[in-house]
Amino acid sequence: MSAIVSPPSADALEQALGSADVRADAGDAAFALDAEDGRYTVALRRIVYVKRFARESRVGFGASAE
């Protein structure tokens, strides 16, 4: 999945992914991301990686195959 988001939204996602609760698998934390084409709600513990493109403020997600 990829989405074009504002730099503050991308920063907030990175911060949420770095929180201790997500790393410890404490529950089903979710994050709402406002993108150019709508709103996405993602389960933070299912995100494997995030690739950020600085020029377009675009983020891409990879999910685990659990």
C-alpha cells in the first residue's frame, strides 16, 4: 500500500510506530492516516516497514503474513 500524505502525518506515523506499546505488541493499536485519496486506518503492529519519499511525502507499508 502507498499513500500521499502531509509531512506532519508521516511524522506522526513514524512516532506512533516508535512507541513502546507497539514494540511490545500491547494490544491492537491503530493509526488513522489522512491521505490525498481518503483516510486509512492501519493496525500498527502489522506494519513491517515504512518507506518515506521526502519529495512527495509519500509512505508505503508492508504487512506481515500472519
